[in-house]
Amino acid sequence: MSRLRGCGTALVTPFTDQKHVDFSALAALVNWQIAEGIDFLVPCGSTGEAQTLNQTERERVVALVLEAAAGRVPVMAGATSNDTARAVAETRRMCRLGVDYILSATPYYNKPTQEGLCRHFMAVADAATVPVCLYNVPGRTAVDLKPEAALRLASHPNVLGIKEASGDLKQIMDILRERPAEFAVLSGDDWLAPAVITAGGDGLISVASNEVPGEMSALVRDLLSGDLEAAHRRHYRLLPLMDANFLETNPAPVKAALALMGRIRNVLRLPLMPATDATTASVAAALRSAGVEQVEG
């Protein structure tokens, strides 16, 4: 398999005021993302509030994204659980829907050892009929997939790469230094994408691209092509928005932003709450600084 490159969006899951999945808003988001030039789409990750969606909803969300994308860009579906058997079952269901890739995060809450992480991901990769992208996000899962384990998993023929959101550039560079040629390393943090890509990384799975897909895609293209002057200008203009997106737990700020842009309702499912007024004001200011039109505020 060829190495995955580019900018993908960790899609939000829009809800109605009654907290049902808003499939029409989701389809509109997919079409807008593709029109803006995004390289691939990632539904049912943490930004998509996947753990508050039941099995049927997750399948319907991914099926809708596949239908709306209609082969124009690849779809990487989240399939994560802290129970390996459930992660395997979810992976098989997503593969049957026809996704292009699986994104599977480190198991949360139960804090497995590195050996346990390797066995977990190997079970997922063995079950998948499409390539699997590992996802290391210790800030959410309380466990860190170390470079030695990631590189061990990189030898699995069905593991395509890693979304690295540890925030530890040295750790990411340790993976880059030793990785097989076909193993992709994608930044999982918007703000760190310039450092990761210039160090040899392949792209970004982005939160900010929910709001500015064209700009984030252009940023990644500039970085991959070596146009650092253009990349730096764009990055520092967008940095306030990247920061605002994490003033509260993701995706509360980005959903507030998309609501300000008139693209979704500002609705989340418990235990997450809509962003506070103060955070929403900061998000609105960051959108203005990024040149994004708002329908209110």
C-alpha cells in the first residue's frame, strides 16, 4: 500500500435540537469539505463524539459519509474500544460498509501495558480488510503508545501508519527515524503539524479543518511541497483558531464555531456540554482573525 499523505478532517457529528444525528447537516458538511479540497475524511473519532453514538448510529454516520463522499475522497472510519473484542467487531462492521481505512485509538481507561497495546492493535489489524491507522492520544486515553511499540506494529502488513497526538515531538521523531518506508506518520495536533511534516511526516488529521478545510489543506500542501514561507504565514494566521478549538474539551469549541458559521446546531451529547459564552466569544474572534464569515456574533 502507498503511504497516506495529506490533510484529513476529524469530522464532527451534527445533532438536532433533540440530540438525534442530523444527517442532512452531516451530508452538507461532507460536500463542503470536499469542495474545499480536503484529502480525506475521518468520521466517528473523538471529535465526532463516537463514544456517545450507539452502534447503529455509528454505522449510519459512516454509511452517510461514504454515500455523500461518493468515492471523491477516502473515508477513514473510527473503530475504537477499550475492549479488544468490541474494537475487532467494530472494525469488521466498518470494513463491511466499504471504508478505505480504519482509525483505531489506544484503549482508554484500563491503561494496558505496551505488550497489551501491541496485542490489541494486532487483533484489530488482523480483523481488518482495509489498512489500519493507529491513533496515539494519551491526553484522552491515559496511555501512551511508545515508539518501540508503534514500530513493532508498523511491521504488520495491515498497519498503514499512526496519527500521533502525544504532543511529544521527540517521540514522533523517534518513529520517523526508524519507520518502514510505507508507514505514514500523521500529526494529530493542528498546532504541531509544521514541525511534524518538516521533520518528515506525511500530513495531518485536523480539528481546525472542520472550520477552515481549504486553509488547512493548503497549509499541509505547502508543508509537503517545502514552501515554508507560505506555510508559516498561513499557520500563524490560523494559530489563534487552533488554540480556541481547545479552550474547552473538543469538540465543544469547534461545534460552537460551526454554529456561528451557520453549518450545524450547537448541540452536544452529555457528558460534553456546549462551550461557555466566554469560549464562544473567543472562538468568534478567532474565526474573524482567520477571515471566516459568521451568521451571528
